[in-house]
Amino acid sequence: MLTIQLKATPAGSYNIFYLNLSTGMPSNFVDDIYQDSDGFVWISTHNGGLLRYDGYSYASFGLNGNPMISLRSNFCHNVVEDHYHRLWAAFEEGVQAIDMTGGVEADLKTTDDKVKKALDKAMNAACMSVYCDSKGCIWIIRFNEVVRIAFNADGTVSSVLTIEHNTKVPELGVADLDNDGSIYIGVNVRLTKISVKGNRLVATDLSKAYPQLTGTIIGSMVRWQGRTWFATNHGLYNSDRGNSGWHAGTPADALSHDVCTSLAVSADGKNLLIGTLCGVDVMDAGFHIVDRWTDKVAGGILSSPFVSIIRVLNGQTWIGTETGGVTQLVPRQLRVVNFVHDDANANTIAPGPVNSMYVAPNGDLWAGIVEGGLCLLRKGSNDFVHFTAANSSLPHNTVSVLTADKSGNLWIGTWGGGVAEMPLQSAGDIRPLVAGDGYAIDLLFVGAMAYDPYNDGIWIGANAGLFFYDLRSHRVREPFPDCRNINGAIGSLVTRDGHLLMGCVPGMVSVDIKKGPDKRGIFSYKRYVKKLDHPSVGALDKLTCFCQARDGSLWIGSNGYGLYHVKGSLDDTLNIHNYISDDGLANNSIKGIVEDGHGMLWIATEHGLSRLNPAVGTFSNFTESDGLLSNQFYFNGAVKGTGDVIALGSDRGLTVLNGINASNVHRGHLRLTSLKIGSVFALPGSGYIDKEVGQASKITLHESDRDVRLEFSALNFTGNEQGAYAYRLKGYDDKWTPVPPGEHSASFSMLPAGSYTFEVRYSSPLGTESDETVAVDVVVRPYFWKSWWFITIVLVALAFAARWFYKRKLLRMREKEAEQLYRPLEAALKESDEPGELQERIKEILKRQENYRQSQRKNLEADRKEAAEAKSGEEAFADRLLKVMEKTYMNSELDVQTIAKALGMSRSELSKRIHEEWGLTTTQFVRDYRLDMARQILKDNVADRNITEIAYRVGFNDPKYFTRCFSQRFGVKPSQFKA
């Protein structure tokens, strides 16, 4: 979807989106635009068939556009929905009805054969359009007759009425202006009303009441300002008697072209939008043309001047054209006023980036400009007052920081000229600070300042260090021994518990100002130089801005590592959460943070403005296309004003934000829009779903389905960066997974057999409405050998087989024992003739057999003892190894030598034992242990950590390498993992 920024009025209050060949449409010739009751937008095209648009992508319906239904042709005139969830589409070849629930051609039932015959004739004759009146009847406008189709309460066709006309034109406008089920139409080249009387259609000629319309082709009709308006091929007319109409010509309020193709009333009802062959003319309530929307070639906003249809849908304006596709105008959500320098106007803001801002209690806004001095914008004014080194005592024209003390003085820090103060009640009375004691050079380049209410002084963060200016003694002093090593200061905050936070290079410093200095005049402080949430990785941080929310938690911006949320102590890393661009943040370089009156955070970044809803952790992002002056905000880029006002400083000037225009946000209707298995879309009747996926109650998958993708949309058509989605598969992973801005799908791989519930949640960009959630049951069928019936059969078969083998083996053993006993007895009987000697011989044989069995038992017992001792040794080794891993796996420096030393064995012996026990090398064992720990953390994730945090926590020092290893081991990326 392509976007531009509008500057014209009234179109300047809109974002513009273009739907055309370059964004995936198969044709740029648009005949009609229609929104159904589910919220989808249908685009009728020539050459490209019928398209269903969900705000992200198009589903194509045409001659060969959809596997489930083949429409009559790729030339679709228009569509309408009846009261029974059926979509009626008009083609030159006839009419076709689509069952929107099943996504197939509708089975139209009739009350009798006579009605069926009339319906078949009406459906299979060439037509120009279809229309649904206020009573739910469908009208088919053919080239020589008008057909009305009526229904019973259950949707059965009850009657088909026809009336002939003789109007050989390509298109006729139709409207149920009286909301009584009758239609107004321009048949026979005059305005006519067709209504039902008895069991037939009756045409009433209105040419005497509207003589100005006779001989014209009426393409569109609409009620506005108490009148009926008609778009014709000879200009625009209304229902006033004697009305001569509006036509193309030289007057300022003349139409841009005589051929008017479409009419629509603007969302606020104040304007009439008139589509012509030269664009859109905008008429006000005084019936004057006040604006013209032309094509981009002529410097306008439209994709093409040949307008075929205008629709106003939920506050948005959709304009279809014959050669440029669709131009969509979406009301901007931000209430912004931009101030940019104009060389021709001395009262505009000074040129250069806005480097500092301060909003006085009376609403006056002060802005410091790089090389532009100090500018004052008084409340209620659009003109700036300028103070520079040339017309005041400002020590330098680059004003880098502004702050105020309790006495109403504005303190001005400059980059190259030191510090100055000015009473806010005496604008321009600027007095440079006389530092004294040799501090003048140290305070030349100032990046941050803050007033200290506990010690009545100004903390000055300069390039040469951090200093304290005592307002009582008027002296500069060094607050602690290491203060000259606090360099590159930027951003500051005095917290409610009495700490000064100031960003520097590297990191930040926290000074306990509530406690105050000790007897030696030294303040307690602490430096934080490493990445706040994970200092053990060793990465140096650059913290730039601070905000304390109403709940007392801290929000800290980094110049590269995104946004930190500190819920407790700065030393408790487990309660510090890091948001980055992967979580939806516009950019990882933060320039300013402000909390508005609704508890929402506004984050100015190096590439766009983010709005965070802390309750759900979702972002909405705004750029120049939303009315901002620039996407690149400057240091100290956001400051809170009075009420809901937020001032934003950028590289191009100043933006004043007055909150969100709630009336401009269309909530839409969250729906599942498609199911994709591998590279193929699942359609109703395919075995996966029985209805269109948005209305299906169950999705049936198989364990062999390796790549499952569900797409969804809020159907509010407000742009890809607005609002936020999250999803979960309950029963598989109950934790919500946020969807990155611009994406609208969830993917799963290798789902195990089972029953789950897929849920998707949409958070409105307003952040004040309850989230919308939709759900569908998901059943994953197992491989047949995993099914209960197959497992039962196998177990029973195995039991019978085991019993048979056991009995067979026992019989053979008994036969063998008998044979072993019999043979010696047989030999003894043959060799001995004396009974006494025979008896002794038999006793000897039996004793020898018993000794043999005892010897076997002793050997078995010894073998069991030896195996038990070996197993005990193995368990002891495994226990010791796992205890070592539990203590050391988070150490990214862990190696084979460290583990071997902890276990008291050599490296080779360790490697041999690990390979014997687990079949792995030591390195593989350590890596798998860490990956398994990461898997468990992702499963529970009670601390709500992101992927980078988890990688560092389990001992990886490279998040990209961690992602690659995790994907190889588990077959899915960490960000998509479901435990």
C-alpha cells in the first residue's frame, strides 16, 4: 500500500492510500466499490474480475480467480449484498449470487417452477448493474428491462417482476430515495420512479417535475441538504424547480467537467463529493465548489482523473478510477499543527532542528533551535518571537537545553556559549551566567540541565562534566570527585523519590539529591554504563531521555537499544524490560518520551513517532503520512504541555500534537481472513474447514501439516502501522505473541496432535477501547500409528505375542532341563547292575546338578551387583555434571576446561564420559543444555523477556547465533516458538 502526505484543504486532514497494479490489484479499471456486512471491501474491475480486499491483500474472484467458484467473467460491474448473506454480482454475461458463508455459488431456491424459470432468465441475461433496496429486494438493471427479485423470510425467491424500457446506455444510476422499496432511475432518458403495485412493476414518469433532467443520462443520485442531487452527462443538478445545474466553464465554482459519474456525501455531511472525468469536485453547504481533487500528474492526490465511483465507508472516502485503481482517503488520527521556517515570513520558527523545548505554566512554548536561537510561541498565537545573540544577550544561537526553577526563571543551556537565565515574565531579559572560579570554559557546551528542588540549584551536564550551580550562593561546584568523568550529558529527570537521572556517554548517572551532600559537600551517586537490562553482556549504553509514569515506574530511552521499562530498582535487572523495534517500536534510537493524560506513552524516535499502550505492550506508529512534519526527531524531542498537548522537535521544525481524534478512528471488525497450508489456501469443503475461515467454528489439521498460516484483519482499513495484533494457541501456548507492525498473520510448524483454541486479539490505536478477540477451535489429527485405536491394537497384539513366546520359551527350558537330568540317569542305569551302587550314582548326579544351578545363581548375583555399582557411578557423574551446569550455563565464557576443572577430571576423560552418557561432544552438550533452558524460559517467560534478553541469559553472546541454533534444534524460530 503506497502512501503520501496531503497538504491541501480539506484533503489535508486525510492520509492517502493507493490500491492499484503496483500494490497487487490485477487491473486499474475500477467500476464499483462496496463494503459487505462482514467488513470486507469488494472492488469490481474490468479485466481483473471481482476482488475482496481486507486492508492487506486481495482475494480474486473471476473466470479463473478462485478454485471454489468461477464467476461469469473478469468484467464485473458491481456487487450488492442481500439480507441473507449473499453477494449478487453483475456481469455483462448475467448475474451471479455468492454464498458468503461457504464461499461458493449460492443455491437460490424458489417457491415454484414458474418463479424458477423467471429467475433463470433474469440471471442469465446481459445486465449493467444490480441494486438492493431498503426492503431487501434485488433489482437487476438490464439494457432493455428492469427486474425486481423478492424473497420470503428464509431467503427463498418468492417473485420475479419485470418492466421494459428502451435506454441503450452503458450505465444508469439507481437509488431508493424514499426508503420504501421503490427505485428512482433514469430510464428512457428521463427520471422515472419504479414501484410495485399489486403483482407488477409500475413506472412513473417524473419528467414534468424534473424537466432539466430530460435527455440526460443520470449516473448517480443522492440526498443532501434537503435536496436530491443528480450526476448526469450534462452536469450536476438538484431537485429545486428551475434549477439550471452546475456545469464546466470559467467561473471559479464551475465543475471541472460536464460528465459527472458519481456522487457521495462527505463523512461529516458538510460537503458533496462530485466525481467527474477530471477528478473530484467538492461542494460546500452554500453550493459552491470549494476544492478540486485532481490527479497526481496535475499536482493533485488522485491516481487518475477519470473517476468512476465514490464511496464514503465508515468515515473513509474511496475513489475508484478507470485508469489508476483506487484512491483511499483515511481521516488522520493525529491532531497536529506543524511549524516550519518560511524565509518569506519573519514570524515563522527559526530554521534548523529543534534541540530543546519548554512549556511554561501559562501555555507559552519556548523552543531552542540549532543555530537559530530561542523562539517563543505564545499560547493562542501562530507567530514566533525570536531571541538571538544579535538582538539579545543570548550567549550562543544553538540552544541545547531549557529548564525552569521554582522562582519562574528559564535556564538556557547553549552549545558553545555556556548558560543563561531569563525571567519568564520578562521575555528577552536574558542574563548569561557568570560561572567564576574558572568554570566558564567547563560550562561552554551544555547538553542537559535540571532544577534541584531539594537543594535549590541547577544541575548542569556539560561536555566537561556534571556540575551543580547553587542558587543561594551563586557558585558553581563539583558535586562529587568523579563528576568531570560524566561527559556528553543528554536528557535528565528528577524522580519522585528524590534522584537526579542524567544520560551521558556512556550510560547514565543517578544522584541522590534528596539525601543531599554530606559534610564534605559530596553527593551520593551511581553510574550505570552497561546495557540496563543485561549489563553482563558488556555492551556500553547511551541513554538519552527519561520519563516517570503515573504509576511511578521509569521509562528510559536509549540511543540504540530501544526503550527500557524499570518497574523497581535500577539494580534489579529482572524487573527491567527492554522494548525494541522487533516488539513494534518505530526505531531503537529514542529522542524523547512523554506520558499523556490517558496513561499512553509517546516515544519520539529517529524514524517515526510511537504510541505505547503499557497495559498490553502494543505500539502504534505514526510518520509523515500521518501529518507529522518529519520522521526524524531530534534530541530532547518531546515535552509535555498543558492538557493533552505534546510538543515534538524534529530536524525540520516543531510539531504540536493535540492528541488523537477518536472520531476519525474506524474500529472495524476483527476477522480471520485466510488459512494457508504450505503454499495452498484452504477452502471450504477441503477437509480443513467447512465454511469460510472467518465463520468456521473449527479448523481440522493433520500432524503432517508442517506449515500452517492464519491471516487476520481488523477490517478498519486505517493503515498497516495502526493498532496491534497478538495471538495465541491455547492448549499449546497460552501466552500472547505480539505481531510486528505491518504483519497480520500467525504461523505454526509441526503442531503435535491435540485439541487447541486459536485466538487473535486486536488493540485499537486509541488504546482506550476494550480489545477485540476472535477464536476458532483447532483439532490436529495424529498419524494413524499414533491414534488410540491403532495403539490399542498394537498393545493387545504385543501382549498375546509376549505370552506365546513366554510359554514357548518356558516349555523348551523345561524340556532341556529334563533332558539334562535324564541323560546322566540313563547312562548310570546302563553302567550299573547293583541297586545300591545305582542309588549312590543317582544321588551324585542330582547333587552335581544342584551345585551347577547354585554356581549360576552366584554369577548372576555378582553381575547384578557389578551393574548396580556401575549405574551408581554413572548417576553420580551425571548428578555432578548437571549441578555444575546449573551454576555455570549463564556464563558466556564457559568452556570444556572450566567444566572439567569443576568435576576434578581431565578434558579427555570428561569428553569420553559425556559421549558415553549422552552421545554428544562436550560443546554440543553445553549448547543443547542452554537451548533447552531457553525453551523453558520461552514457555513460561514470567519476566516477559524478549529474544535478545533470553539469548544473553542462557549464555549466548550473539542473539543471531542463538536464533540459528534454536531453529536448527527445534525446527522453529524463537519468536515463533510455542512450547
